Amino acid sequence: MHAVLTFLACLAASAAAAVVDTHQRAAAVTGTAGCGQTHWFNGITQYHGLTSGGVDRSYSIHLPSDYNASLPYPLVLGFHGSSSIGFFFEADTGMSESKYSAGKIMVYPNGVGGAWAGANYSEASVPEDLTFVSDLLTEIRANYCIDNSRIYATGLSIGGGFVNTIACSAVGGEFAAFAAGSGSFYTDNTGVDVGCAPARSPLPMLEIHGGADPDVLYAGGQGEGGFEPAIPDWLSWWAQRNQCGGNTTESLFNDDVQHSVWTCAGVEGVLQHWKVDDMKHCWASTTLDFSEIAAGQGPTPIDASTIVMAFFDQFTKP
Ligand SMILES: *[C@@H]1O[C@H](CO)[C@@H](O)[C@H](O)[C@H]1NC(C)=O
Ligand SMILES: *[C@@H]1O[C@H](CO)[C@@H](O)[C@H](O)[C@H]1NC(C)=O
Ligand SMILES: *[C@@H]1O[C@H](CO)[C@@H](O)[C@H](O)[C@H]1NC(C)=O
């Protein structure tokens, strides 16, 4: 029942908000094979099945309400947290609303057993879930008009961890930038060269984490699904992988929030981190969202959906 209500509220919000979508894209971008195909019910999230590795998988997709099949659009994949599905991540983050994703195509994949590969409780293996990402990109490109230089991935908790798993793999080379909220980095928890082979360097990465997260500890340790790295260690590995110098850290909101920015291979802000000292395990939002309620957390001073989209807008795949 809760699921249905959440879904309907979300449909209503996205249909109403998408009317003001604006398009900003490079003039000379070539779209994918899906350009020219007509779609119906644009602005309303729709559910699709997909077979990957012989397994039935699924995702939901939200097109801008004024989707024009002759224009190449940026694509954002949004990965839900554990015991969840794409529709909940969409509702929690509000990212299909045009104030966040104006002119972008949003896709919310569903994990096997409500989770993503990497944890000891995950039902899909890392190769299986990475193949799903690859198959999903193939399907989206074939059916929709996508700007291949502007494909992004974001996620919450184990979904954030899986975004990092993508960034550490060959298929990560298809993406322009990555962003994780309260990420549990089970597959990248040992050191700079262990379990992570990014397809290129630098590879833009952003992470937002609560200093008071009781589930995925900022200081690292045993998590629900295995060992998790200390967030500063994990950032230091990305700083090395991305050829970054030291960070500059700005303290905000009466020292509750620290925003750290690295300049990497000469490009400012390729690696970024937001630490909210008193935040628990959730998707940061200035207006109370579902994961904040579930975490016993009030609204936070920063808004993850705004930060993530602004970060993505800075980067195109070279
Ligand atoms: C779609 O975009 C093309 C290319 O910019 C433009 O010529 C066309 O008028 C647009 N269609 C609509 C319905 O806005
Ligand atoms: C998964 O890892 C956690 C943390 O190490 C551990 O407490 C838990 O027992 C493990 N669960 C399984 C099913 O292995
Ligand atoms: C930023 O750099 C300082 C100095 O090296 C380091 O102590 C700190 O952990 C870094 N901040 C983050 C978030 O990694």
C-alpha cells in the first residue's frame, strides 16, 4: 500500500513539474540509434523489463514531458539502496522533478533481491550486475535519443557503492561522472589498486556522507554486508587514481558541513566530498525525504539531488 501511494504521488509530482523543462546541450552532439523513435506518456515514469545474462531484470524510465526524439539527451542512472526498488529511489530523491533533472532522461534500474552486487547478501554477482548496466545502456541507446558524452550514475547506500563498482570497471568508461550518497563501498575497501581499475583518469567522482551514519560508518569498519573503508581513505584512493593534489575544504552551516574539493590533472572539482557531521544514513535533502524519515533524521542543510545534478552538469566524457 505504501509503495502504491508513493508511486502515485511521484507520478503526480513529476507530471506537473516536467512542463518547465529546458534543454541545454552542445550544438553539435550526435545522438544514439534511438533518436527519431516516438514515445508516449512522456513526463510519466514507466516500467520496463529487460533480459540480461538470461535473467529477467527491470528498470523504470522518466523522459522529460517535452521529450523531442530528434535531440540527444543526457542520461542519469539512479541506483536504489538495499531492500528497495527504483521507484522508491525516484520518490526519495525527487530527481525526476524538472527542478533537478530538466532536460535529462532518468533511469532507475532494479537490483536482484532489492540490492546490488558487492555485499555478502547480494544475490547478483559483480560481473552479472555490470553486464546488466552494459545491457541497459545498449537498450536505452537503441530506444531513446541519448548524448553519449553525458551519461551519469548516482545511487544511495549500496546503490552508491555499486556506482563506485561501475566507476572501477571497464563499463565505467561509458560514463561522464559518478556520485554516491552514503555509499557502502564493499568492492573498493582495501587500497588504491585493489578491486578498482577505472577505464580512464581522471574520472569525476562525488560522495556525500553523514558523520553520524550508524550503518555505513564514516570511519569505516564492518558494515551490514561486509567491510567498508573509512571515507577519507576511500577518497585518498580516488585522489591518487585521478591524479589530484591536496584538497581544499570549506566549512559551512556553522561547521556542520565540510565541502572538500580536489583539483585533478589540472581540472578543479573532479573529486568532491560533502561531509554532514550530524547526518545519519540517508539521501541528504533540505526538505524531509523518505530515507531521512526512515533514518530518524531531520532535513539536512544540503540537498543531495541539487548537488549531484550540478556536479554532473560540469562534466562530459572526453
Ligand atoms: C525538435 O527539435 C528539432 C531540432 O532542434 C526541431 O527542429 C523541432 O522543431 C523540435 N520539435 C518540437 C516538437 O519541438
Ligand atoms: C556479512 O558481513 C558482515 C560484516 O562483516 C557480517 O556481520 C555478516 O555476518 C556477514 N553475513 C553473511 C551472510 O556472510
Ligand atoms: C583533506 O586534506 C587533509 C590534509 O591532507 C586531510 O587531513 C583530510 O583528510 C582531507 N579531507 C578529506 C575529506 O579527505
